[in-house]
Amino acid sequence: MEMTSSKRVRSTEEVVEELRAALVEVGVLLPSLRVDPVTGASDEPFPLVALGRCNVGTAQKLTAVLRGLAGGGES
């Protein structure tokens, strides 16, 4: 059974919202986080998630969180 484009995008939108919520929990805001409109409207089986752009402070915070989760110290 093939998933329709609208169901694929809705499913991807749900993943994006879950990611957004998880990032907020660790103090990271990616303002441009969204479903990529090109792959979301195409026949791709899974639309891409556009993480978007962020400022240097946000990039540093994200790096610290990821290092902390990987056991690399600072978080």
C-alpha cells in the first residue's frame, strides 16, 4: 500500500514537531526547521527535513548538547 503525498508530508510534519519539541527541551531553537517543500511535494518516498539556518550561539548550544549526549563533557 502506497502512502499518499499528503500522508507522507503530515507524517514528516509530525516528526519535525517532535524534533522541535526535543530541541526546545535542551534549550535549542532552530527557527527554520521545517519539511523541505521540494521533496515534500515530490514523489520521494520520504520528504527531507530542512534543519535550516541558525546563528552561531545556537550552533554552539547544539554542539554542546550533542557532545553531552555523546559523553564528550560539556552540555
